[in-house]
Amino acid sequence: MAIVAGIDSSTNRTKIVACDAETGAVLRSGKAPHPAPEGDDARAGTDPQSWLHSLGEAAAGGLLESVRAIGVCAQQHGMIGLDAGGVLVRPAILWNDPRSAGAAAALVDALGGPAAWTQAIGAVPTASYTIAKLRWLAEFEPASARRIAEVLLPHDWLVWQLLGHPQRRTTDRGDASGTGYWSPVTGEYRQDLVKLALGHELRLPEVLAPAEPAGHTPEGLLISAGTGDNMAAALGLGLGPGDAVVSIGGNGTIFAVHDRAVVDASGVISSFADATGRHLPMAATLNAAQVLRATAGMLGTDLEGLSELALQSSPGSYGLVLLPYLDGERTPSLPHAAGTLTGLRAESMAPHHLARAAVEGMLCNIADALDVLRAKGVEVRRVFLLGTAGRLPAVRQIAPQLFGVPVVVPAPGDHAARGAARQAAWALAGGAEPPRWELPEGAVTTVPDQERDLPVGSAVRRQYAAAREQIHPETAS
């Protein structure tokens, strides 16, 4: 039995799984924290060496014994700048550093607006994108900007370290598509955009094919191309065409597997590549689980209590509609909006109706984002529901009615690390497609079709749309 391993280096921890290369069964696992600087420390940046120390701790106790191949995934968009000799110029800037928001806006204007960016790279850069960090560096740390000769992403840097610092630097198309200077439409780097941001061109890593190995360690272990965390999670979940993911965190992340890049002139959809040769067009909502937490707090309960209350109400919440734009909204584009509660009548003014209105409002907003993808030709036949809020009974019951397709709820797990391991198994086997790995038995719940009452769901969505268009007529289709 061949054993492969997957490494997931996230914002604050490293997870490793060792798997059977043929079946994907997890044989052993480990994890370890690494520093996630906050406040002034976050502004100083992160020493990438801390990721290596964390990796070593997570792999302690023989976790990688008998492993033949390793895949690496990591947090996307980060920036590790090296000088001409391969020496770190400054600490790494991570995806969640907000200082580059102004730089991103300046870049959008400099190229001619959102439509110009979507034509160039299939997306409009935000503060998280690598290219925005380059622009920020050029403005606020010009000496460092002038020294930088090449840029690696976190997963690129870890692969380079594992391989013993070879002259050849590599990445994959999935992670490259989050930089802002590689186009999933053409499959090419845009050095003109790098120069627009930084003032000069860079040495950039070679973009490997999905099953192409990055190389072998000095000990002979095969290292696969690696990828970004979202792309690895898609591999770990076994997503295929027609599958979409709805991840309900503080924000909502909605993406689906598609056969081509999606160019959306409005910039609502960001076109990412995946780790298999396909694409992952993505939309996002600013308001997701926080809507439920805020409503639960107002009702003096927690998320589980809110779910119980919501299930005591009925579809449509007795006419109560919550437009969940607590912090403005990205999809639809309502940056200055606030949340709105409509349909107040004597019979609807009860805690359980408000609880259900919060769940329905959040999910209707996500369903609208799914429809934005569908309007661009992206097929959605099944939705994987992720996140703590996605496992609430009320969300699990209501989501299939509003999404209009079957819903699958995987158990919490190391999906990204398992996806990285699956990529390693693919590179080891050298096949045309990744090995077929099923999710472990009992690790997934499929919501029964009888709970997918489409007429009821359609009525709730019409009620929501009517309220939205009355308050925000600019969103009317």
C-alpha cells in the first residue's frame, strides 16, 4: 500500500494527514499551531520560518514514515518577497492584512476600472490579492520594493523549502489565479500588471500542470505541484462539474466547478482556476453567519437556540423578511446598505418568526449569489454546505428549499489537507485524472429530497425579492 501525505498550512496552524494513495483513507494525522500575529505584530508581517517549525511539530512522532509523496496547500494570496539571491527581503504579508485596501482601489482605477481587470485576469483585485500588497509595498516601503526580485506564495515557499531550495521555483494554476497577475483565461502571467503595481517586473514561479511533480526532496520523496487552500478543499471533497460549495463563515463564500473561466464585467464573480485543470468561479457575500449570531444575541440565545426557534416557525416567517445587509453587501453590490426588517404585523412579532427570518434572509442572499453564477452559465446541481452555521438543523432544512438543489453536509474535517494528499497520489500515479477517493462513510449527510420543497422555497424567495427590490430598487433584475 502506497502512502501519501497532505500538508495544509493555514493562517494559524499546520495540519497533516497521511492517506492510503488508492482509497484516500486517513491513516494518521497531526496538527500544530503557528503564530498568527495580531495588531502591530500583524503589520510587521510573519516570518515564514514559523510555518516550517509548525510543520515539523505537526509531523512529529513518525507521521510521515513510509510516505512516498507529499502535497502542500496553504493560505492563498500571501506575499513572500525575495531578493536576487533568494534571500527574504521582509516578513511575509498575509492575505488578511487590510493595509492594501487603498492600494487595491488605486490599481483598479489605474487600469481603467473593474471591467478592464476582469478582462485581464478574470477578477477585480481586492486587499487580499498579492498584487495589492505589491502596490502597497511600492508606496510605503519603497526600499524593500526595489530589492524584491521575485515573489512566492506561501505554498510555493513551503514546496521550495521541502525541495532544498532548488533554482527552479514552481506554483500551480489554482494558487497563481489569486495573485492578480496571472490570468486563468489565458494561462499566462501579466508582467505589465506586476510593473503597474511594483514599478518593475519580477521573476515568477513556473506554473505546473495539475499532476506535474514539483520535484523530489533530497531524501527522494515526490512533492506535487501544491495549490491554494480552497482548491485543495475542492479536491478533498471530490467536487466535479455541477458541484458548488457554500461556506458559511463570517462571510459567505460560494464557488462551483466549471469547465472554463468566467469573465464577469461587473466584478461580482472572481474567476479562479482549480487544481485539476478546470475552474472555480467564486462569488462572496459580506453577511453570513454573523447575521445569525447577531440575531441570536438580540433574542438572548446562541446559534443552536436560534436554530431551534427558527424551526418553530413556518416557511416565510409569517411575512417577516430580514434583508441581511448588516455591513453593506458585496453580492448584490450595496456597499452602504444596512439591514432591514419588513413585514411586521402583530402575528409575526414573535421570537421564532424573527429567528426563521434571519435564517431565510441569509440563505436567500446566498441563493441570489448562486443565481449570479448560474446566469454566467455555471451549472449548479448539488451544493456542499460547509461551516459551523451550515451544520445547524434549521440551515440544513431550509437551504435545499431555497437553493433548489440537493444539499450535502460534510462532517468537519481536514478537507484541504486531504485534497493536498490526493494531489500527491495523482502525481505519484501519473494518471490523466486524480484517483477516485470517496468521503469516509458517515462523514457526510445528504439532506433528503423530501425536504427540498421547491414550491415552498420559490414562494419564500419571491417574498424576499419583493422586499429587496422595494427597499433597494437598483437590485431589480
